[in-house]
Amino acid sequence: MIPSGAPILTAVEMRHAEEAVFAGGVAQDELMERAGAAVARETARFAMGRPILILAGPGNNGGDAYVAARLLQAWGHDVNLVATGAPAPGAAERMHVRWQGPTSSLYAARSRPVVIDGLFGTGLTRPLERGLAAVFADLCKQAEFTLSIDLPSGIDTDTGADLGAPRGIDVTLALGALKPAHVLDAGLERCGRVLLADIGIPVEGSRRTVARPRLRAPDTNSHKYTRGLVAVVEGAMPGAARLAARAAMAGGAGYVVLAGDRPWGAGPDALVRREVRSAEDLTEFLDWDRIDAVVLGPGLGRDRRAEAYLRAAFAADKPLILDGDALSLLGSGAARWLETRAASTWVTPHSGEFDRMFAGGGASKIDRTLAAAAETGATILHKGADTVVANAKGQVRVLAGASPWLSTAGTGDVLAGLLAAQVAQGGKGLAPAEAAVWLHARAARLAGPALIADALVGHIPGAISECL
């Protein structure tokens, strides 16, 4: 579980935030005392009187561990402390001096019911030494409860890449702000439950976790057109387009039209159908001034007609949501295509589609998504267990920890329809994407395990009711 609406800072940004606090007159020792006290409070809450083993590294993360050990011992807890070596000169060394208990070697340590990981925190960029990683993992495996200070040791701060972190960390206590590793890649699995401690560092930034949206119910003068009209283009696999259309209806759009060559196909009676059999038909339809958002891609196909539909949709001066087959048609030429759009565009690739569309594989998912948004001018909704939403202004929202049951066919089509409903109701830029991602994840939680996309749609109104 990840804190909602919380800022996300890179290692460098966090260091700058700390330096600003020091420049304001707060000593580094004081900040370390605050961090260690936060760790001690959470440890005491979870330990419930059980013996505690605290692992201290040589840097500031170890300094926080020394503070926590001192306070827990003063509060009457049974504390053992082990270290990987002498603390670095400065605040960490001074906190070591204040610790009055014994300090033993990590390699001689025996596990205890509660293990606190203070070995390496923010800033780690190289893999853990093999022997240390093995001992660390064994201590965590034998423990009943484990808590990591700021980040699990063995996770790259800015990418979430695995540098030797053990499995089974129960809680990670983020200090001051979340880091990218809390919401990306291996960090999602290795951090366990993430808690955020306020240690008095003012943090600002354009990157945050997804927050529950604040939605408005229709007013007394609302009608189907004021609530937004969504057009969904049907293609080779009509079921995918129907899912998107049904999601747009459940997501609050006042009027949804499914445009395709099956004018009397299946679907809810409230779903309006428009016969479209060619790109010329689609161009004529999209010229309708009532249309507020267009969904293209779910089940579209990848043949010549699908390509012609894609060109027609790009030529229309309408907000456009691109998903599924539309993204495959764009392929490696996505940036060139998207640069031609004057109207607002939202692109919703999963990681495989994203990799085919955009270059650059070494950076974090956040940085790659930001680069794609800046290059194209589109809002990019980069799906996955760590969903990243970014726009050309450099704003980022990350949703981590969504239901793993969403990994089934059709749920992306539902998300595209939900996004279209938010856009059609007046949403611009990042806001409708953030709202759609939250509603999608919440509907999945309400649907429960073993969900299918059709059932997911039925839980969207319940998710919306929590946002009014």
C-alpha cells in the first residue's frame, strides 16, 4: 500500500531538500534524531515487546539506526545492534557515540523476531556485496517482522532496480518523501507496506502518487450533452470497443456512441450505434461538433482499414484517446504521428507497446515516460503494476500496487473508456488520466479476486461514489 497524493523525490532532489533545511538553521544531527525517532516509534508499534535486531550501515541510514536503537533501549525494549563497519565521520559517527549498548559484526549476528534494516538507504546505486546480501537475506527470512529505514537495502533509489534486496520486507518507512524506488520495478515487491514519516523537511515537486479524485455530481441543469459525448470506434474485435464504450457510460459520460459496421450489434440499450464502414464515413462522423472525446484502438485491428481509421482520427480536431491496436499501428513512428496533433491526445501503452513506440531503455520508467510526453506533446499513461502518467509540462503521477487481478484481457479497454468519460466531462491534461487510473484501480478492488473486464465495469459507479 502506497500513501496517496504523496510527493516523490529522487536521491538528488531529496539531498537538495535536506540541504535547504540545514541552510535554514536545522543541524544535521537534529534531522537524524527526528528520522531515528520516527523509526523507533514505528518499530515499537510493530514489535509489541518482541526482541529487536537493528542492522546499521556506515552512512546516514546507519545513523538513523543508531538513534532508533538508543531510543528503543531507553523505552525498555530488548535491542541488539550489529554494524557493517565503522560509521562515516559526521552525524552518523556522533549517533554511534551516543549509542551505549554493544555493537557486534553483521556476520556474527543471529536473527531475532524483529529486524530493522538500516544498512543502506537513499543513494545506493551498486549491487550489495554477495556475502552481505546473503547474510542480510537470511536474517530477514528468519524474522517474524522486518522494517526497512527509508528503502530496503539493495534497491536503486531512482529506478527501483533490484541490487540484491531480500524478499519479505514487511514495512518500509519512507523518510520525508517517497522515492521512485517505492513505486517502481522491484521496489513494488521488495518494500512491502510503505509508510511515510514527516521529519520536518518541506518537499515540493511535480511528481506525486495518484490521489483519489474529487468529482462533482451532475447539477440540476445537466443533460446528456453537457455531461459529455464519447465516440468509440469499433474494429475487427468488437468486444473490446464495447468494453470501452460501456466503461465510458459507467464512468459518467452523458452520451456514448459506438461507431462501426455492426449497427445492430450487442450492447446495452442505452449505447447509441452509428454505422461507419469506411474512413470517409468516420471522417464525416467525427466532424460532428457534439463529440467531446474519441476512443480509437481497442479491438481496432491492424489492417489497411484500421490504418485509414487512424489517419481519420488524427485529422479530426477532437480530444483523442489511443489504446491497443492504434498504438501498434503507430509503432516506432509514434512520435512523428503524435507531433502532428493540435488537439489534446492521451496515449495508453503497456510496457511492451511503450518499448516499441519510444526509444531509450536505460532510464527509470518515470523518466522514460516523461521523455515521451515531452517529445510528443501527448499525455502518456504508461500502464503496469507501476502505472506512470506524465505530460509535456513535466508533471507525473504514479499509481503503484493496483490489484494484480487486473492482469486480464479487456481491462485496458475499460481504462480507455473511463479516461474518455473524464475527458468528455471537461478534464484536461493530467487530471482526467489521474482520475481514470484511480477509479480503475478502485473498481478492481471492489470487484475482488478473479475479476473479468466485463464485471469491472459494473463496479465503476461504486468507485465514483467514493469521490463525490
